[in-house]
Amino acid sequence: MGHLTYARGDTIAVDLGLKDRRALVTAASKGLGRACAEALIGEGAQVYISSRDAKAIEATGIAIAAAGWTPADVSRDADIDALLEAAIGKLGGLDVLVVNAGGPPPGTFETTPLEGWDRAYRLTLMSAVRLVRGALPHLNRSDQGRIVFITSISVRQPIPNLVLSNSLRAAVTGMAKTLSAELAPDRITVNCLAPDAIRTDALRRLGDLDQMERRAPMKRLGEPAEVGAACAFLCSRQAGYITGQTLGIDGGSLVGVH
């Protein structure tokens, strides 16, 4: 159960209706995926996690008290099939699917080889397609079905030198919007989280964090836990009438009106 804290120090408990809900979160050994898994577990959900790194996902699973974990490379069909079978077998069903994947490598259009597009297509777009297809029969049996895609601010504001992420994450967003309308009669919500400048290892690889902090409108970087909290809300009982949306978690860095 979460808590809201007011300026004068008072707190009030907020029940998000996630106790014993069954969730699968991918790419969850660290960063945003782990933050989403931790937030859901903090609300009482049973959370199954995966990542490509077998040692890292086991260590994270133990550390956050996950319901279970499986090493899986979501760019591989067989790994996705095995992951879904293991997760649903362990949980006994599924109420929540949080789709996350490591970002494609940086590069411009000219410096990105054609095979890089194929790899990014499998990792970023087709992993999302296959995870949803495999999860849908189980989400349809839930009375609180939730799908959340973790994308990027790049779906609204392309980032220089990230042509693969700009292109493929936008494709995921278009699929999510279409899917939200198709699943609305089944009361399954479909939303995206679009973060920017969150303090993760992935951000460190892109540049100087101190410099990014100075450029940020709030003069600080976002924390993974802030993305996790937003994810938990979109999975909550209270968010049952929110679907087809892309929620920016960017500290005001998006330029434009959306």
C-alpha cells in the first residue's frame, strides 16, 4: 500500500488495488524495469521478472523478493515462449504485463548498418508484439488487466544519434494506441511510460550525468523509483479508465504541447 505525504508532514494510505495481482516485468534486473518491479511488489503484487543476464536476474529476484525469475533474451522467440510459460505457470495467471527491453545502440542513420535495424526491430518492436500476444489470453481472464510499455521521450521528441530508438519506440507507441482501442471492450488498459533523463546505467553510457543535470529544467535527473511509481499507478485499480495514453516522466524537458 502506497502513501501520499503532504507538505505539513501528514501521510494518508492509498490502496492501489494491487495486492496479490500477478505481474510479469521484462528487462528487470536493473534500471527502469527493476524500479517497476519493486514498485509493484511494494504494493503487494506477485511479480515475475526476466533479463538477459542470468546472474543479475537471480540476484535481483532475491533482493526484491520477486515471485520468480527467468533469464530471457526477448529478441528471441523461443526465450519469450519459455518466459511466458514459466511466469504464468508460477503465478497461475496474469493481471499485469510490463514490457521493457534494453535500448538499441546509438548511431545516426548513416552510421547504422542494415543488420542493426533488424536486431533493433526484433528487440524493441517484435518483443513487445510477441509478449502481448502470449499474455493476452491470460489478461483476458483478469478483472484488472493492465499492459504498460516502457518507451522514451524520443517517441515525441527524437533524440540526436539515436535513430533506432527514435524509430522503433515510436512503432511500439503506435501499436499500443491501436491495441488500446481493440482491448477497451475487454477492459484491459494499454499505456506507455515515456521517460527522459532518468539516472540509470543506460543514461551514463550516453554522456556526462552532471552536465545533463545542469541542463535539466528541474536541475536534477529523474530517479528510477519515480518511473516505478508511475508504472504502479497505471497498473492500479484507480487507473481503470486511463488507456491509450503516453505518460511523460521527463521533468519538463519535452519541448512542445502534447
